[in-house]
Amino acid sequence: MPVNYTSGTFPEDKLAARTCRDTDLLQAFVEANISVNAWPIHSRPLLKLIHRRGLNLRTAREFTPSFDTLLALMRRMHTASLRVERQLSIDNAFHTTLHNYEVLLRLLLLEWPSSQPMPWEMRHAVDHAYDSFDTLEPLLADLISQLLDRGVPSWRLARDILAAGGHDYGHSGDTDRLGPDGAPLPLTHEETAERHVAKFGITFGFPPSLILESLAGIRATTLHVRQDRQKVQASNDFERKMTLADVAGCVMRPDQWMIHVAIPVLHERMQPWQQRLSEISVEIEQLTRQIERLPPDHAEREHKTAQLAELEAEEVAPIQTVSDAFDNELRFLSFIRSNRLEPVATGSRLWGERIDRRIELIKRLLNRRDLLEPLDGHGFPLVETLTEKLANADSLQRSLAQDGVDPNLRELFSEFIPDAPLGA
């Protein structure tokens, strides 16, 4: 009886090279046996390798890179990513090369066997940000070594390093990759990262199916979905862990979370917002004049009025006040809690209580209308000043103690400073 490949069922856990050259059959095999997020394949070298060698799922689980190879992969990717940042003149407040390895740290902690207790120093390794790869690398190396000693297979750690270490490779800091004309470029951030990451997998001898698992993990981290695309959702345990690790910077100690995650992410959005807000005001003025010149029953009037409504909605969409910033953070934390943390049992055990405390903290601050309303009266310029002052500051406490800080702002953000010192 002939096999119906298009049904998503295959007689074996491999696909011959000659069959891989049939795009429809290759897609069906990849989506059914690896992940729906592993297709399409944007890396031409990877696709050529698959056409030459075929796909064999067993080789992914038989792949046993050594501890030294895992560290070499991590270092090679870090060095290359820094080079790309320099070549592209990327200078982000948050989406830096180092961010990839803080995500890797969280992903590796999620791989810790649930039957074995996690050492205190490992559990608290996520409390603070790291100022360089040199300070983070020894911890990652120790964690990888301990995971191997506890029976976590090296193929899994290799997949994690490839995915987390490259998921924001060459990130521009904006929500999408845009050309000089402001239109989206053909590939998103995640898809561009996949093309770079695949080359490292090939260089280090990864089986093609394992590379595809890593690339699917990268694509699963997609938050900004273009209008012409379907929403991306994690389709397996690895992708769920990857998407949680990516957004779980909020598990840091509150002051560290604020100055190294929440405010830097907001800071990256400031420049695009500033530019767009200035453009919108001109566009609204021009469109309003055009509408005023048209007779009430003119065919173009309805269309232009709808365009004006869209522009006015876009104008108020960016965060304009301190209250907006806290409200936006609350929505994101609630999204993390229900859509990223809940599906990962290990994550709920590790960080569920922490994230709940962050949510309660933001709710409490949003209720301080006595402090927020005077601050909100300063509007967008105060949010700009806030992000400039606090993004990646050495210390939230010392920054707030400086002259010129609004007393209301000082009182609000002092709530993020815990009583106990870091590491206590």
C-alpha cells in the first residue's frame, strides 16, 4: 500500500536525500516530525545539506558533542555576534549579544532534572544582570557541566546553546526589521537570526534535524507578528521553555529587573516613537486639511476619514506617561504568567512566586494616584528623561538619590529596592 506522505505520517523516522528535494514532502516531514516552526527553511546552506544528506531524526539524539565542544560553540557564537554588532553599528539598550546568554542561563536552568535539588547558587544565578560575557561564561560552563553530570544529554544542551545563543543575533532593537523607507524587510529578526545560527550548527557538525529544532526554538520566540503572518506559538516542550527563558528577565531582583530589563526595553522604543510621533503630527495636519476641502458627499471623504482615525489611534499608542509605562509592564507580566510560565512546569516551580510578586508590585504602584497623576502631567518628556537616566544604571538606589530626581518618581521607584542586599 502506498504511503500518503501528505497526511503527515511517514513509515520511518528519516527522509532520504532524494525525497528531501521534493519541497512539499520535505515540509510535511519537518512539520510533522520536528515542528511547525521549523518551516520554512531560510538558510540555503542548511537546505543544501538536507538535500545532500537527507533528514534522520535518530542522528539528532545520537549526537554527543563533548563539554569542550559545547563551550567552543558558545564562545564562537558570542564572538561572531559581537562582530556583527560592530559591523552594523548596533548599540541597543537591551537586545545585546549578552542578552542571548542570559536567556541561555535561564533555559539551562529549565533543563535541570525535576527529581534533583538545584543548588542555591544556581537557583539565584538569575537574580542580577551580568556586565560581560567573561563574568557569565564561568557560570554557564559550571551549569553545563552539572547538567551533564546529572544525565542531561549533550545533544539537548547543544540545541539549547544554538537556539538561545543566537535567537536575537544582530537584533536592531526595534520590533521588526525595517528598510530605509520604513517598510518591513523580507525577513524578520527571528528569520534573519535563523540564517546565521544554521551556519554554526553546520560548522560544529550538528545533524540537520537538530539544527532545525534549534531554529524552531528561535522562531517560537516571535512576539511581533506582521499583519500578513499567522501568530507563532510554541509547539513542544523545548519551544515552550525557550519562549519562557526569552521573556523571564522579570525574575531578576526587582531593582535589577527595572534598570536592566524593563526600562532598557522601553528605552529602545523611544527613538522610533519620537520619529514616528513627529511624522504623525504632520500627516494628521495634512489629512485634516484635505478632508476639510472635500464636499460632505465626496467619495474620497469616507476613506480619508478612516485614514485619519488610524493615524490618531497610532498617535496615542506609544507610552506617553509613567502610568502608561507601568500599565504596559503589568499587561506584559500578566501575559508571561498565563502564556509563558503556566505551560512550563519547571518554570512555575522556579519562578512562579517571583513573577506573582512582580505583578502585585506593579498593581500596588498603579494605585498610587497621588504620586502618578502629578508625574503624568509631564507627559512623554518625563518618560524620555526616565529612560535616559535609569536604563542600565549601575544602581537604582544611587540613581534615585541624585539631585534633580522628582520626589514622586523617587518614592515610586524606591519600591523596587529590596531590603536585603543582592545575593542575600
